[in-house]
Amino acid sequence: MQINIRNEIARELNVPTTELDDSLSFTALGGHSLSALRLVSICKRIGLSLAVGELLHDIPIKDIISRSTGMYDTAGSLPILENTDPSHPDVSFNAIITPSPSPSGPSTGCPTPDTLDTTDSQDADKISIPEMQLSLIQSTLANPGNNILAYHYMCSLADLPATRMAWQQVLEAESIFRTEFRIEHEGGYLVDTGFTPYRWRDTQVPNWEALHAERDKRPSFDNVAFEFQVITVAGDNSVACILWHVHHSFIDGFSMQLVMRKVSRVVAGHPVEAGPSFATVAWERDQIIKEREADARRYWKSQKRVLEAAASEIRMPRCDFAPRSIEFWNKVATFVIDVAQSDLLGYAARHHVTVPSVYYAAWALVLSIICDSNLVLLGVVMSGRSLPVPGILDVIGSLVNTLPMGVEVELGMDTVGFINRVFRQLVQLSSFDWSPPEHGYRRQFASVLAMQFDVGGHTGTTNEPSSRMNSEIPISITVESDQVIHLQFAPEYQETQVQLMGTLFTRAISCLAAAAENPEACAARLGAQSMSYQELDRWSDCVAVHLSMYIDKGAVVCVHASPCMHWLVAIYGILKAGGVYCPLNSKLDPELRNNMFQSSGAAIYLTPSASETKYRPRASRYVWAVEDLLQRQDDNNQDEFDHIPRAEGNAYLCFTSGSTGKPKGVLCTHRGLVAFQRDLEVRLHAQPGRRIAQTMSVSFDGSIHEIFSALSYGATLVLPTPEDPFSHLYDVDSCIFTPSLAATLDPSDYPNLCYVYLVGEQVTQDINDRWAASVALYNMYGPTEATCGASIKCLLPGRKVTVGRPNPTTRIYILDRNGRLAPPGVMGQIYLAGVQVSNGYIGQSDLTNERFFPDSICCGLGERMYATGDIGYWDGDGDLICLGRNDRQIKLRGFRLDLDDLEVRISKLPGVTRAAVSRRGDDLVALVQPATACAADCRKHMAAVLPTHAIPRYIIPVERFPMTPIGKLDYRAIAQTADVRYSATPSNEMSPTEQRVAAIWADILNMDRAQISRDSNFLAAGGHSLLQLRLAGRLNRAFNCSVPITDLVKAATLRDLSQRIDKLQEQACWKAQRLPPKMDKRAISRMEREWISKYEGNTSNTSFTVSFACRLDSAVDLARLKQSWDSVMEAHQVLRSRYCACAERYERVFSDHAPVAQRIAECRVLEEINRPFDLANDDLVRVVISPDTLLVTISHIICDLTTMQLLLSDVERVYDGAEPLGHRPMYMAADAWQRVAADADLAFWTSYLQDCPHSKAKRESYAGTSRVGIVPRETVLALEDFMRSSQFSHHQLALAAVALALKPNHDRIDSVIGGPFLNRWSEADMNTIGLFLEPLPFRIQFDPKAVPNADAHAFLQSVKCSSQAAISHAVPWQELVCHLGVTPEFPNHPLFETMVTFHTKGGGLSLQIDGIEPLYTWSEGAKFGLMCEFTTLSNGDILLRLEYDQGIYAPRDISIIENRIMTALRLLIKNVPWLDLIGELHEVDGATVCVTPGHKGSLFLSPLKRT
């Protein structure tokens, strides 16, 4: 048995059995997933058991063989099939000829058939079409022409007759080609027609160019079919082109290879061999899928978080409305991989992975760049043939599947580890290559990658694909077996963009697979020790002579770096010998030091003293102490060593952790180092007689700056003593600090210091002001990759901190994502170019290629540029403003945050001099200085200037910040500070009030009480405005006091809210604000009084109604519906209100009888909605019921949308048999009418609306009409994604869009727009019948010139801040108008004439009774000059109704405004630059506008739930 397995393995790997090295793994010998699958299938046929997983993991073959056993005994063994030929096509994970299938919705299953015989009758039992086949068919039905495969190959004319006959025999033998895919309502089914359609067309063309043109024509069909065409060239009797157009539902790549092999065998004279029945295989496969469904669902559930978070959208400009090319086929770009296939196979074998895993890893790297994300989503094409179904590897038919895979790409990651991780993901994914989307995933990726290997009979050229297919996936990549890549792309992408993608892909694949003038002057001093330049020269000669016998020019030599004389001697000795100096810090962990040594490629390790040789890295071949070498020199009296370094040669190798923490070895040249130090200011003012302090970490390039600035220009380098590392600062002229170190030192302690240079971190204003007042203070910017520094700025006290302008030998570019120069003031990535740019990273060619590029701006110099990863812009003075790294811009709980910006803003708070912010899971940790700062005060100040999600959970005053060994902030240690400070804080430290509030929070938010701390924030924990209302009601009852909603909004933490509650209880202010127990029911509210004024001045009050209409079918009991309405209206006294004038004022009068519903024969909805109410004499509620319609119309004076929904809910309950809720709170007893505006809130409105613009249009009446449109579907889908991932609300987005639509020509936006304010301040108010809704003004102000790199989201952020400020300071509307001294002149609305509302999907009116379908209606007239009402329907569509006064706006004006709003929504969501946003809105003005009537549109009275 084991011999049999060994033979089959050797045969599959194409290795002689005698040469099979069974100590290696299957993948190490060249195996891959499908070869493993074939081997497993073949072994089953002979009764042997193997597992695919065993073969693909790193398990020696001998262990696999020893564990294998017989699958069945003799009695139960499977019959051996006739076709036991083990030579299946050589494919891997994705042996798919098509670039990709199209993603469509999943199909539904069908009953298990009693028989699988589908050949004899059209009425055979139904067998379901496999899900992927069905989705391909449905996609074609939706987009005719999609998913048709064009396969071509060349055939000699002599063989053409035999080839045609062979094709006919093969197709007639295979059941799939006589199968009809029958689509019915309940699913799709396979039906054997008993007939194989076999069509050939012969075409002759005049030349080869015409042959290519003919081959590229669209197929003669655009549905599910197939046909052949033979194309010959006139006068050429040698070859013909056979072109097969076949729908992808008939065949996949795996099947194509089987078909081609069979055709070749028949042409060679062998009899045709029919494969297994596709219907049989499909049915048996479907049964196993059902059995394994639970496993698949568990797998996809485990992948859900990654798949949902992964980015797929390619962040390149696209033409959203690209015209379809006159050519049928999508364009294809072709690239050649410059790595030999044998090299890739060797790499895969050595690392126990497969070649496809290298390709997938490379494409993931590219996606991480073009999607701007570390977590990317790509489509993986799978064979779909991994299930143990007899004949599944022999059947002809489409079983292919395309699955999503999320890949995490970490900057600076280990390449081998990354590819291994991708390989493991692919192996795991291949176990579920049969799983349909209904198991828990979606095919929502923008790119898909497939592998294609040799196909028998194919002799096409290598410069064009042998097949192509249009699909719905924008980017489809096929990797051919001959190292050619075909990238097929949708029309919305430009060829230049695709060229970039392909170039990046091929590059990623390649990367984954390079003092003499003053000899007696003091060169260095350490305490009492000193070394002259002559001594440094002579001693370094000695070292150089010795090294030159062991190293070649350019070889790296590592030094055990510690501040001493012999350290400096070692450096210059290495350079003189032509070597490359590499410092390894003596304080490094030994393992890390060994890893760096290995990465450097060095063989030699130098130590200053003999006692330090014990620290040699394990990998070192030689280790010498400089003191020993100098002793030999003294003994042997060596001559002077003469060496002139090459300018372009590498001078030093410096390891830097960068932002990823993984050390990268940066190779910098002699030319760059010399150029950097030419300028006096740049080189620390080094010159003879000057003393330069050595303070920077010896392994940091800051020490390179210090050493070579001093010793190249005759200055003295002063080294620190081990006992006191800062004592030498008392006696030097120049030094370099990190800002973190500078923050801990006092300038007055170092009177001799003249020049201080700050590097490595952002300089705060506080540090600048303290040091610049005492010394010449310089700010230098530049990573190690640009040779020590790229820019310099002399800072002055009280002046803004910048990093200045480029050094004389450096060029700095601010580039946008397309590599173009950004205008001044516009943010982009900082690129450094010129002679100082290093040679990249040693041994990390992939990373080098990702960050170093030929200079694309100054192309003629032949120099390179480096992408720093930092964001910056040029200010108005021409200085560079560096904003920090991309990796300090995070996404926290769905909100984007710039931690560097957050640090700056916190540092400006009262009582704070400096701040450091780090992330700890889903929380932020802020350390602040000084240590005496009050954390509670800091939090209160933060609440005033920061959004809720940006306020750190942990605020810790400290004396010193944690630092890294090179003197930078240690953000990991900062995050861990919270663990140390708070790990021992028990929950019982909460006050009694805090514990009660926390319990209420936990209940309302449905979260674990243990997750809530004193520093928790209600909104950050998942609360929102409606839950705040519930919270207010619960707190009122729990503490027996009235907690204003504004207190909830203003309270930053649970502790702040609890303290406010304690004060409210102490003051007992709630008692003074309660109304007497006996209310005057005849009194009217403030808002009722305002509506009376509107009625008095209006000749047509048709717009003053709230309505609800629905269609009724026969299931509705009309009598019960009427009785339900009558009961509800009887239960609420406020519905009997009428309003009568009495002694020059109005009062409420209650009718003796409640309104009753009317049964009528026919309901004319339009007329009924617009029938006016008489406030003194009419019932103000009208309910009419006809056999097919229910219409409820209520005067706005007693009703808003919340009240209408309360009534509908009551009716629904009564209809279902419950009693009406007669105990709802009394209207005039509501908390809303007891509120009095606070002085602070009124003061806010005075400032907020100061000098605000006013509408100049005057209205004559409330007459008006409406225009209704539907927001484009693509905008709605983008909006849904945007709302899920952003911190903006629907109403804020709508406010922004309308503000832009009304004022698109203004560089500075300043307008006042109204919005609805719920005005229900407690849970009791939320359940009270009556009118509460009030208007609230929102001032939209935005000056793009004041915002660097202004874009759509910057504008949205200003709208959000204004909206939140207005809501948190909401006061009674009438008090606001009175406070501002505004006298209403109806019908002109006070303060604003434009109102914006947004009804989300869950906020619409609903009556849940079987047989009822709501209708969309509105009344005539216009309550405002313009009202923009957005409504989300149950099917997801968004309606936009523009209700307007025709005396102010013409129909064409409204049509333009509508187009602008739609455009603004789209651009705001996409976050385009401000200038692009305004520019495109300008273009709307000139667009052709189709004017349509308002209420006569097709949407009026249309169902809200449309199919």
C-alpha cells in the first residue's frame, strides 16, 4: 500500500520513484493544491487514503506515507473507474482560463431528485444549476454579452478537417453541451435536451491584420450559447485560426484543458472518451455542500471582520460615466515578469509554498498601495472541484468559484513570512472552494486574479491572451504559464492607470523573489582624555591596513558602538579600507544585534576594547578589538594607509526602525554625506575651535551627523561620559536634541551652548519658545533615507514652528496621489530628491522599490527621490509644514483621527505644556505635562474643542514621557501606561451616583456594566440623540429631578454627568420648575400660538397638514379599522381641540364629541389632503376609509410626525385587540412647555447669528408646489457606505449639500438654513400627543482659504460642528426670536427661508396591519420659501421633494437646485478637493434641465415599498 502511494506521488510530481526524496514535503518537491487534489482523487480509486491538507503543509512525504491507510476494505472498496489516467492538466490554485467570473446574487436550491437520469426525457427531475453557473447566467441576462468566453488557437490547414470532426465528437460526447439552463421563478435547473447544437462559421480575410480584427469582433450571440468560427487568410495555405465563443456557464478553465486534451487525442486517432455526467456530478456535489454547510458558515463567520474591514476600492480617478468603447471587448494590458519561472519554483520549494501564493502576495502588495490600506480585499479564482465526488476531476462543465480573501499588508513586514501567510490563507480558502455566498460572504471585490497554465494544442503567441471575457469585475488579471500577465480592465479606467498597476505588480513579484589640515588639533575629547587629528589618522590607518586584507571594497563592517576614542578610530579605519561602517548599539538586545549583523551581510565585528569581544554576534566570522590592532601597529610601525573613497560608494549602513518597529538597513553614500555637510548651519556650525557634543544614540544617524560634521571640518567632538551623559553639555558650542529630550532640560543650565538642533520629532511651540529665547535654535527635518537631514529652519520665540526650506543639496516635493506637484497650501506626501537620497535598504529590494523612485519632477539629473510617508504642505512663506506620518492617522471606532494633530490641540489646552497620544485597542491614551496638571480639567477643556470620539479615555499627567533608546517618544510604552495606572482601579471606587448612572447606561446601551468606567462617554459607547432622551427620562425618575438634555450633551464623561446630577439634587431646582398640579387645559402652547398666526395671515392653508395614506386590500377588515380609529381618537382629548378668539387672544376649546372616521365609497386623496381646516369650527382630524384607501389628514397645529406615528401605533394595537392607550401624558403638562432659556444659551445664539445673511425675497402667501426626484442609486449605495464609516449624520450631509446647491458660486459659504428640532425633552414628551416640533436655525459658514488642503470633508466637518453647537444650545423658538429682536412677518419665516429635513429608513410613518401598503403623498402649498425633504423608502431608495414658493423660484431654478443637490451629495461622499467640488457645481448651471410638473409626477401616491 505504501509503495503504491509513493509511486503515485512520484508520478504526480513527474519524478522517478527512485529519485523521490521522501524527507522533503510535497510542496518542496513542486506540488501545489490541485496537484494534491488530483493525487488524492487517484489514490481513492485504488483504495488509498490521503488528505489534501497533509500534502500542502510542511510534512515530509515519508511521514505522510507512513500514516496513510486503506480507504475501504475489499467488500466496501469503490469500483475503479474506466478513466484512470492520472495525467491531469498541470494547474494550481486557480487553473482558470477566463480572467474572472462575474459576481451576482446567490441562487436558491431545489428538491433532491429521485433519479439522476436526465437524458431520456425533457420532464426529468430537476437538478439545480450550481450557484456560480447560475450567477454567470443571471449576470448575462442583466448585461447581455457578459461572461462569454472567446478562446482561440492556431491550427494547420492540413489538420483542419480532422480537428473539426474531433471537436464535434468531443462536444457530442459531453452532456454539458446538450444541457439547457432553465431559469424559473423558484430557481435554475439543468435540463438535458438530447441535442448538441454544433455551429461552425467559415470566414476568409485578406491579411493577418484583418484576421486579428475579425477575431476581436463581438460574438454573434449575447446570451447563453456557443459557436465556432474558422478564420483563414487569403493566399496563406498553412494555418487557420479556430475561434470558439462559449458562455462561461458551459465551461471553466479546468474543463477547457480537459476538452483540449480530448480533442488532441481524437485528432491523433484515439477513440473519444465521454466524461462523467455533469448533472450527476453537480447533484452529488450539491448534496455534500449541504452536509458541509455548517463548516462553511463557521469559516465565513470567522472571516467576517476581516472581509468587512478590508479595502477593495482602487483609489484612482475614474470616469464614472465612461462611454462604452466601439469595441466589444474590454481592453487588455500585457506585462512580462522578469523573474524566471524556475526561480519562482525554486523559491516556492525552498519556503514550502506554491508559486500562485507569490502572485497573490504580490497583488495584495499592489492593492495596499492603490487602495491606500493595510488590509485589502481581492478575488481568488478557485476550481470548485475539491469535494470528494466521483468523476469531479474528469467532468466537463463549469464548477469554478470566485471567493473573497482579505490580506493584511504590514509596512516593513518579513517577506517570507508574508508569503507563507498568504499561502496558508489560500490553502484554507481552497477547502471551501465550493461554498456559495449564502454561506456568509459577498463577491464585492474590485479585482480578481487567476492562474493559467499550458493547454494542450495551444500555439498562440505569448504577446496576447489565448482567451478573454468581459465581466462585471473592473480589474481581471490572468497569469499565463509563460510569465506573461494580462490585465483586463473596465472602460472607466485609463490605460496609464492600468500600466501603473501592471508595473507595480511585476515589480512586486520581482521584489518578492540587493582632518589632515590641523594634525595637532583636538579631534575628540572624553572627560580628561583627548585624541588629536594626527592620532585619529594614524590609528585609523592601522585598522584600515588590517581590514584591507579581509574585505573587498564596499563590504560592510559592523562596530560595537559605544562613545569612546577607539569607536571613532574604528569608523575611519573602515572607511579608509573601502568598507561600509555599520554601528550596532552596545545596549541592544543580543538577539536583535545578531539579526542586524546578519542583515548587514558583514563578516567582521570590531569592538573598541578587548573586553567587549564577548558581545560578538553569533553570525560573525571575525572579531577584533581596536585596542589590540593598535598595539600591533605600535609594534610593527606601519606606514600610512592611502585610500581615496569613491563618491558613489556606500559610506555607512544605519539601521532605523522607522514607523513599523522592524529595523531597516539604510545605505548612504559618500557623495550624499559630503553634500549634506557643505553648509555651515547644516553641519552644526562646525569649524576649527568649535566643540560639538555627541548626544544622539550611537546607532542613530544623528550620531553620523555629529561625528562627520565635527571631524570633517576641524571641530572637536565631545563625547559623553558614562557616569553623567549630559555633563559635557556645559562645555560645548553645538548639540543635537530630540524635542522630547529638550523638553526635560532647562536652557539656563547650559550658558555656553550657542546652537541647538532639534531632530526626529515635531517641535511644540512651548519647546520652541523656551529654547529659542536662549540659543540659536534650529529645527531639522529629514529621515535616515535622505542622509541625516533634508531641511532646516532657524526658529524664533513666539513664531510659528516649521521645518523650513530644503538644504542646499536637497530637493523637497509635495506630491499628490498621482505623483503631481501639489499647489502651495495643499497637503500631500513629502518626497525628498537629490544627491543625498540613499541607495535604499540593504537586503530589502522590495521595500526599496516601494519607497525609492527615479526623480519624476527633475528628470534630467538621473537622481532618485524618496517617499517619506510624511504628510505636509508649503505655507505662505515658502516653509515646509510637516504634519506627521500617515501611520499616525488612524481609524478609531469608524472615525478618522490624526494623532499628531490631536497632540498639538491638547498641548494648547489651559494648564498643559505638552501632550503625547497613543492608541490602546479602541481607546486613546494621553500623557500630559506637567505632572501637576488636572486630568479632570483637561477632559472638560477637551470636551469644548474636540469631538467626542477624539477625547482620550485615559488622561494621565506625568513628569516625563517614555522614550526610546534613540530619544524619541515611545508610543508603545505610552499605551501601556494606561494598563499600569488603571489595572488596579476597582469599579467600587465609583460614587453611589456614578454607580446608579452606570447601571442605567448599561441597560439603555445593552452592554456589560463592567465595560463602563467613570471616564466613559455615552455617545462613544454607542449612544445617540434618541437614546439620550431615554436616558434623560430614566435619570429623572431614578433621581427624582429634571436632568436637562443639554446637561447630557455637555457631559464629557459619566463622572461629569454624575457630578451635575448631584448638584441638581442639592439645589432641588426641579421643584421650582414644575407646573402646579391643576393645569389649565384651555391654555395653548407657544408653537400652537405661532401656527394660529400663520393661519390668520394665509388665504390658502393647504400646506398646514400632516397626512398619512395607504392602499388597502381585501385582507383589511374595514369595520374594525374604523372602530380602531374611533377608539383612539376618543382616547386623546387634545384631538378634540378647536381654537377660538376670545378678548383679542386665542384659547383652546374642546369639542363635545371626538372626531370619528368616515366610510366613503371613493377617496379622492389629492382633494382631501388639500381641503383646508377651520380652526374654530372643524374637527382637526379627518380619517376617511374607502374600500381601497385609508387617508388620515391632521392639522399641523395639533400634530407633527412623532404624534402621527404615536396615533398609528395606537390604531395598530387596537386593531390587534388591545385597548387604546388613554393614559398618555397631557399635552400642556409636557416638560417642553416648562423650559426657560438659559442665559448662556441665549448668549450663544447672539454670537452664533451675529451678522448672519438674511433672505431678500418676500413672500405673498403660503402658495406653492413640489418637485420630487429620486437620488441616483449609485449615490445612495455610496451614501450608505459613507454613513456606516463616517461620523456625520444624514441631516448634516443634507445641510451641506443644500448649502452648496444654493450658494455654489461663493468662495466663502455663509448661510442660515433651518432644520426640524424634535423639542421633546423627556421620555414622557416622546409619548405625548400634540405639536412639539420647532424650527432650529443652522448657520453654515466655511472659508476654504483658512483650511489647508480644503476638501469636501473639511466642509462637512464645519457643518457638523455648527449643527452640534446649535442643537446643544437649543432654546424655545419663540424665546429665540424675541431675544434676537425679530418680529415675525408671516408668511416670511423668521431667520431663514430654507428648511432641510431627512427622514431615514427607520424614521418614516408605518402602520403594521396585514393588507396595508403605505403611499407617498404630500400637500400643496409651501410652508417655507424652499423645503428640501429627503425620505428613505423601505427598498432603500431616497426621494428628494423640493417644496417651494413659485413666486420666488421658477421651475427651472428648482430643477437646477435639484441637480446641484444630487451632484453635491455625490461629491461630498467622495471627498473631492474643494476647488473640484465648486467647479463641478458650476457646471451644473449650464446643464440641460428637463422641467416637469410638481405633484403630477409619477411618484405621487406611489407605494413606499416598490418592487
